Amino acid sequence: MNILLFGKTGQVGWELQRSLAPLGNLIALDVHSTDYCGDFSNPEGVAETVKKIRPDVIVNAAAHTAVDKAESEPEFAQLLNATSVESIAKAANEVGAWVIHFSTDYVFPGNGDTHGWRLMQPHH
């Protein structure tokens, strides 16, 4: 099985490398990778990586995790946490790969409410 891991140097990605390596051929990338694009500020690049590698499974542990910066730079956070993830999902569909996406438990409605989102409170 060919496994593509994005975000290999983050907390989650670091542990996932250890866990995924015995399961097959693991290609682990981060923002500084040179063989393939692992830079989520480049949605076309990460999609092209998926198309070139043609993995069976894509595990995404990459994200913009600096909450304060995400609030002050919402367009950049959108690029890293949504646009590039969408590009990966579309490329995965093209090559028939499964996607496992890790996300945060901090979800805010965007209306200034800092209490976050709760499972039983649908976002409107």
C-alpha cells in the first residue's frame, strides 16, 4: 500500500510517521520537502503531488495551527486549512485514493463568539 502523509513535522504528523511506516510504502512530506510539494500555500502543487505519487491513502495532518495568526490572517488560514485540502480531495478522487484528514477541535462560527462550536449545536 502506498501512503502519502502531509504535515510530517507537526505533533500529529510526527507520530503518524511511526504508526504508518509499517503499513506500506510511506512518503511523508512537509512544507520544506523538495522531492514533492508539501507546501499547503500552494494548492496546485499539493494536488500535483497527489497525481504524481498516486497513493492508495492520503493522510493529512498539515494545518495552520497558530490560532492568533489564523484570526489576523484569515485568507492565509483559508488557503492552508481549506483550499489546499479541497485540492487534495479533488486530486485524490482523480487517482482513486482514500483521504484521512485530521482537523482541530477549535471551531468558531466567525461571528465574534469565542465559546466555539459544540457537537450538538449545528453551525448556521
